[in-house]
Amino acid sequence: MLSRGAASGRALRGAVRAGGQPPVRGLRASPRARCAMPSWVIDRYGRNDVLRFTRDMVFPTIHFPNEVIIKVHAASLNPIDLSMRSGYGATALNMKRDPLKLKTMETEFPLTLGRDVSGVVMECGLSVSYFKPGDEVWAAIPPWKQGTLSEFVVASGNEVSFKPKCLSHTEAASLPYVGLTAWSAVNQVGGLNQSNCSGKRVLILGASGGVGTFAVQLLKAWGADVTAVCSHDASTLMKKLGADDVIDYRSGNLEEQLKTLPLFDFILDNVGGSTEKWALDLLKKWSGATYVTLVTPFLINMDKLGVADGMLQTGVTVGSKTVKIQPVIDQVFSFSEVPKAFLKLEEGHARGKTVIDVIGKK
């Protein structure tokens, strides 16, 4: 048995529930095994009407000794959830989902979306030494795993870190995935860190969204000179987060406005489209300056980028002495309002993150 706190190993090894399914492991905090839980799932790809609430989603089980089961207190949505709902990257993700051929089913459905979680550890695999049941944690769950819009979710230990005590679950759930994405773009791809970033000129296009608001704060904490591009009504937020210059993309030709400024060492593009055609001209020449676009929302190369492998445990950790990141939340929805939350995200023009309060009574 790989699970600590589960019911008796011998009894479970031989037992098979009705329907031929393997038994689920019980929780330390629970006197008997659970077999189903509330969840938002999709049974096919499409628009918002594919979202379905069920109380019969299969309860997650620990398959590997480094896994933990987390009771979800809050989750949040990211653009990748919209893309995955529509089927983007489905073929590649299916190749990642079952490398050991553990599943007997050929389909990924029912599929639970959601990458971010803040909650409480309920059960630990045998090799998990850093966490125990009852610990408050947060995590970024990679897109090939079942997501966080459920009562419980399973995660690998390297995807999980202790939740900063200074943040509520709602605040904490807004940060892991955008933090991972921003840190990967800035550090892993852009090569910037707290020791080489001072005085570097950085341009962030689409700065008021989840990744943008995190990146502004991270780069300012590292000493960069940050120019943020957003709409006028987000300019106050950008200044509050520390941006040195704020440009309203609606106030005129954005390309011409940016060409009047000194060239940049690093550009983070959360917008894409026409900006990709002229943004390279804004970089310093022959200096190793970097342009990174995150518009392809799919970071399937998250193997390379780390999938929280150390990201949440490094100096980026919120609430640490090195970097203090302020959660930026656009709106909080109750668990019953998940479809409304997707529509909100789909509208665009977010000011930070769309968060789901999973255990709230609303």
C-alpha cells in the first residue's frame, strides 16, 4: 500500500467494489472510505454548456508514494481552462495522462478542469515526508491531471507547498498557476533573477491579467524598471503594484507610443496577435534581450518549465522574505457558480484572477 492513513492494506488489496472498480483508500480523517464526491466536469469538448455538476465523480486515489490528497477550499480559473474546455491540446494531454497504462478506460472523460488549489492535506503517500494530514497547502496541478474544481484533488508532492499563513485560501488559490507561468517565462526563458534584474527595462503587454499582475510585482521586487500596458481603468492598479510607467493601449497607436520609449531588455507578451509582428523591434539590439509570448496558453512543455518543481519552494514563495506578492482577485464565485466564473473569464479584461470558493456556503 502506498497510502498512510488508509484503511487496512490487506483487506483493501483483495477487495473489489461492485462494478469491478478497484477500491479507494480511506482518509485518515474519515472512518470509512469515500467513493464519490461533488465536482464540475465536462463529458465532451465545447463551449460553456458542456460544464456539468455531479455528486458522483470518482474519489481520487493515491497511485504513487509521492502523492497527496487535498481537500479543496478554493480554486481559480486560468485561460488554459477555457482552452482545455474547448479541446485545445487534447491529443497531447491524453498522451501524458496515462504513461503507465493504469486506466482501463480509453477516454479522458469525465474531465475536471481547474489548475490552482488551496486547501488542506487529507492523506499522504508513503514517501511524503514534508506534509501530513491537516497541513494547509497550495498547488499548481498540471493540465494532464484531473483538476481542482472538485471537493478533493490528488497532487504530486513536488507540485505542493505550504500555504503562506498571511493568505486566506481564496487569496492563495489565485496565485500558483500564474506564479508558475510568470516565473517560468521571466526566469527559465528570460534568464532574469533577483541578482541580474536590477535596472533592466521590462515591458509587459496585457499587464492587468493574472500572469501580468504577478509578473509586475515579481520584476519590481527584483529591481527592474517595468512598463505595463493595459486599459486606462487598470492604470491605478498597475501603479499600486509598482509599475514605473503605465500605457493605455486604447489611447492611440500602441506601437507608435512604445517606439518613443527607450528599448527594452525583456518583453512579456500576454496579448499576442499583431503585437508579435512589431514587439521584437522594441528590444535592445545585440544584448541578449528576450521576447516571450504566453498567448499559446498551453505550456505542454511544463515538464521543462518545472510544473511547480521548486517554483513554489524557491524565493518566489509568497510571503517569504525575498518577494512579497499581493494577490490580485477580480471576482470570487461560489462552487455553484462555476459556469458563471467561466463566462466572466471568457469576457476578458480581467483585473487579476477569477476565484472559486469551493467550501463556501453561498
